[in-house]
Amino acid sequence: MWYDELAGKSWFSLWSGYMLCGGDCPGIRRHEGPCPACGAAPADFSSTRTTSDGRTTLAYIVAGAEGRYEDYIYLQMLQREWERPVVEFQALAHSSNVERPSAQAALVLLFWGYFETRIERLHRSAMRKLPQRVLEDQLKRHSGIGSRLFDLYRIFFGTTYFDDLRDQGFAAVADLLSDIHKRRNEFSHGKPQAINDATVKALVENLKAEHEAWIAVYNNRVRP
């Protein structure tokens, strides 16, 4: 599993190795290689040096690719929910398995909150050249995540977020997110058992792939 390779590091290391391109480009790039959004050449840090006590060392600061500090908090909370001891719902102890939600259902709900913030970031970054009042009006009119994945996405890009994922080669991630979206809505409307152990396991197993899929779609949509 991807998290087994972290060797004790936090899940927020999913952002490790990524940086913002800078300038007029909000693209997310690796420290090495060209920017996938604007094609800018690999970053050159060789001339960035500091001198102290007769010693010269390389030193540089780059803008992290996360949208805000809360991105780290979300990932830490997801990791905590996954790693903490699982305690079954005592009130539902006598219910059948098909009637009980996963004891880790909160992990899926946390993830969806994190996912919604990244979809808003995608819209804001891609449509950054719109007059601010127009962008804010569209986001207000389409405040629900379903509308932002489908209706608003079609207005801005002529497709849906899930189809965008498939076009970028992430069909499995699109199917997973579509299923989680449906189950999250069922959970919120009187069917908590919709989020079961299989849903939680599938999400965690594919969290890194989902993260990379979002970056790929984001870069494709924010091109200068």
C-alpha cells in the first residue's frame, strides 16, 4: 500500500516534492521537470547561495503546492481516523452488518470535505481571469458540490469533473469518486450504512491516486 512506503511519515507528505510554478502560472509541478501547466523549464536553484562564516551553501525557498495550511490538517485527520483503534457503534451492536455504517465512516466524510475545497480551488484558479464579482456570483449560484462537479463544470469547461478525470487517464478514480459521492449523499439522507468498510478501504487504498489525478486535471484546466 502507498502509505506503507512512507516509513512513518505523515500523510501530508502527499504534497512533498510539489511546488507552485509561480508568476502568472498557478500550475503545480515537481521540483524537477517542466511545468505541466505552462511548460516552463525545470527550476534552477544552482545560483541560489548563502554565505556564512566563510562557508557557502545552497539555500532556496519555494511555494508549496498545497492550497492552504488546512490541506495538511485534513490529511493528518484522515490518517488519524485510519490508524486509530476501531470501536464499533455500541448502539448498533445488535444490528446486522448490512444495517451498520463502517465504524470509520467519518474518514469518508472528512475526505469529502477536503475534496470539496480542492474542487473550489480548481474553479477559482482556472477562472482567475474572470472579473471577481462574476466568479463569486457563479460559485454562489453553484454552491453545492454536485453542481460544481457537473453544472458549473460544464459552464466553465464543457464537460464534467468525472469525464475530465477519465480523459486524463484516471477512469478508476472517477468511478471511485462517483461511488463515494452517491454514498455520501445516501449517508446524509437517512442511510448511514451506505458508507461501509469496503468504501473506506477503497478510498484509503486509492487516496494517493486520487491526489495525483486531481493535480493532473487541475494543471490541465489552469493553463495560462
